[in-house]
Amino acid sequence: MTDLSQFDPNSVGLKSNNIFGLPFKQEDAALVLLPVPWEVTISYRDGTSRGPENIYDASMQIDLYDPDVVDGWKKGFYMMPVDKNIKKKSDFLRQCAELIISHLVDGGVVAENEQLSGKLAEVNRGGELLYNWVKEMTGNLLKDGKKVGLIGGDHSTPLGFIKALSEMHSDFGVLQIDAHADLREAYEGFTYSHASIMYNVLKDIPQVSKLVQVGIRDYCDEELMLIRQNPDRISTFFDKDIKEQQFEGSTWKQICDQIVNELPQKVYISFDIDGLDPKLCPNTGTPVPGGFEVEQVLYLFKQVHKSGRELIGFDLNEVSCGEHSQDGIDSIVGARVLYKLCNYMVAE
């Protein structure tokens, strides 16, 4: 049991402690965060593999008082060390993926290029390796009785975590905050593409009975067709429709009630930071105009909790600061969103 008698929650955050400056060890923390520094298949801008480190650094600036979950931090939050081997593997495979994407953009066909076909196979094997690693790491934490959150990396990272949860929960829903639908099948040939995460979840994890998407504003015809053909399993609240409802007099609470009503009792939150207005995350991999203020999304989480639904896990991904940490406010926004997610995970 962690002794908090000498810890001052009003003092400066100490990096010598752990995330948010909290003095917890893994064995004493109720909630353990797994950083996944992976961005192999990103299709626009890089930097998200450094997201966990950037969020960790920014977390020292977070004041611990939360009026919605008072003293939630006292239950203990702990972020595991960044795995250098996973990061190194991501950096190497990213170079392979860049060659493939560049070839596709130039109008080439990967199947007609023996060298690139080999690299594509290597990237897909790497995606499977990550999937199995995340599944094992999170599965072990869950078996130890820990609540678990995942910090990406790109949006492909939580697939193994959701699979691990499916071995402990027979029925649950995914609440996805995102600018993109992420329902493409093997986008750009990558089986474990960041743009294919929810397609893979629905295909491979039948325990996910409902996918509720919020803020979607960038998608293709095939994704829209999949949404329309599966109304019982996919409920999508497009950004355009949300805004038009508000323009015509609906309150955000009324819209949140609609969203929450689509969710089953057990809920997993998958938060791609590009679901926010890009002024708040200008360096994310694929920013899209539109989106939410932070307060809107946190209010939605509050309504989910207030409804009595159980939060069984979450991921936060696509947080990037670009080449220099001073380029934007991405990491501080990510850290504040993360703190709120942590508090709702341990809230009673």
C-alpha cells in the first residue's frame, strides 16, 4: 500500500514519481497504463509513437483536483515504462511502410513489385507481433485485477487490448471518439492499419456487440455502406449531423442522451485525439476541420458514467507534438483528457 502521508498533491509534479507526478508503483496502483509507441501504418504525418512520452512529460502540469471524481487519484495510477524494443520495431517498419505508401501514391501496384511485396508482408507480420504483445501485456494486467488504459501510438494499437477484454467480458460496446470511421479493410494493404482498427474489431471480436462512433467527418463510400448495412451493430453520430441538430435547437445533453442510449451496459472508450477540433491537436497524424471542444467530450463521458454503465477500459491515441514539443498544445490536451479517463475508470 502506497504511503501518501508525505505526498503533497498541491506541490509541483515530480518526474521522479510517475504519471501526473503520483508516487505509485505498479503493484499498488488500481489503474495501470500501457504505453504503445507504434505508428507504422500512419498515412499522413508522423510523431504519434512519441505520444506516450510527450503525454507523460505534460502530465506533470495537471492539478489533481477533479470536481467530478474527487480524490480518484488516491486509488493509484501508474504508467509502465515505454518498451524500447517496440519503439525500435515501429521506427524500422515505418520506413518500410513509407516506401509502400509512396509507391501507391505514385500510381504503382505493390503486388507487381517483389521488393515492396516483401516489405508489405514484413509490415503485416509486425502488426501481428504488436497485436499479440498488447494482448499479452494487457491480459496479464487484467488477470492481476488491474484496471487498464492504453496510450498510443496510432489507432491500430488497441486491437490486442480489446481482444484481451473480450476474454473477460462476453458482451460490451465500444464508444469511439474520432474524426475517421476507421472501417477500411486492410487500408493500403496493411492488415493492421490505423484506418482499419474498427473493421478488425467488428470482424474478429464478436463480444463487441455495439460500436458507437461519435464525431465522424472523414470517411469513404465503403465505410458508409458498412455502417448502413449493420444498423444493429454500428451506430454512427456524424459530426455534420450533430452540428445540424445543434443549429436547429438540440442541446448537447440531448445528443449525449441519444449516444448513451445506444451503448450496452459495459463500455470501452477508444479516443482518437483527432476527434477534437484540430486547434486543440494541430500536430495529430490526420487533422480534420470540425470536431469537439474538450469539455463536450468530457461531458459525454460524465453522462456515460452517470447512466450507471461500467467503463471496462480505454485507449487514447494519435497524440503528437510534431518535431518540437513547443509546436502545439497537443500533449497537454492529451494529458488532461487522459487524467479524466483515468478518474472515470476508478470512479464508483
